[in-house]
Amino acid sequence: MSSKREVRACGVPTAAPTAGVASPCINVCRMDEASGWCEGCLRTIDEIAAWASLGDDDKCAVWLRLEERRMVWDAARRSAEAAR
């Protein structure tokens, strides 16, 4: 058995070889007031609450939004640090 993590066709990690799409949660659960995103996984509170009931296609869609948010999040953090 390979130690590499399985990846779905949509490009996101699976929870296990026979399981669905893995949660993006990294156990840093604080909501950023300005963006409305979790500081750890960048999901909204609605996405977090709905995660368990979403199908794999919808979970993949969330993961794709998270990639876009990560770019925005990282740029905002770099900008804030440069302003200091």
C-alpha cells in the first residue's frame, strides 16, 4: 500500500482510499470577522456547518473556492505585514 494520499479527479485529497473528499479543517478554528472565513481552513461558517451533508462534487467546489481564497488571504497578510 502506498503512503501517498489519494487524490480525487477534482484534484483534492480524499479522506482515505475508499472514502470521499477530505475535510480542509486543520484544527485552527477561529473566524476572521472581516472576511467571514475560518483562519485555519478559510471556509465560511455555512460551508463548515454543511460539510458533512455535502456530496463529493459540492465538497470539490468548496476546495476550489478555498484555493482562490488562499491567494486573497496570503496577499492580505503580506500587505498587512509590509504596512507595519
